[in-house]
Amino acid sequence: MILGIDPGTKRLGVAVADTETHFARPLEVIDSGAVDPVARIRTLVDELDVDVVVVGRPVGLSGRSGPAVEAQQELVVALREALDVTVVEHDERLTTVVADQGLRAGGAKRDTRKQLRDAVAAQVMLQGYLDSTS
């Protein structure tokens, strides 16, 4: 299994993909104010038998690192220290926009979109990673 993380300042979207099908699906949203994100991710890695964790890298449209990169880098370092699996980074440019558009097109109400947006953004990022490695 491959776990995808779309890091944010308050929430982290999580998606998962099977290594055989290379199809990503949203899994959950971690509220970083309520739980330790690294501990929760460690639990998911163990429960799902994850081999690789892909963390979205917040790159601006220009290709330059955005202001959220420092926090993302701290998460990557913490995950590499806490996990016994490979942790890689992948461009997450526009994933939240794509996720929101998809949820709107699917008819999701505003509250539902807010709850699912981060997990779907993680799915979009993880699917992009999978597509780039196939």
C-alpha cells in the first residue's frame, strides 16, 4: 500500500492506493489540533501495511516553494524519523482546487465539501504520483 498525505496548517488529507491497481482513494482527514499527525500516520502505516508514504510538497504555480514548505519539510523529517518506510515528496500544485471542483461537480453540499476536501486533495496528489511513476 501507498499512503498519500496532503499537509495543511490545520488538517492533513490522507489517501491510500494499492500498489497493484495504482488507484488512489481518499481515506481520512487528520485534525492536527486534535491528534498528533505523525502518531496517526504511524498507526495507519502499521494497520494498512504501507510501503511508501508520499507527502505533498506545496509548490506555487511558478514552480517556487510556497510559504507552507517549511511546515511540510518539518513533517517530512518527522515522518522519516518515525517510520520504517520510504517517505517521498510529490508536487501538490492545485490539488485542493481540483478536489473542490470534483466535489462540486458531484453535487456535494458545502459542509460535505469542507469535510472531504483535504482527503480528496490527497487522493489527487497521490494519483499524480502514481501516474508519474508508471
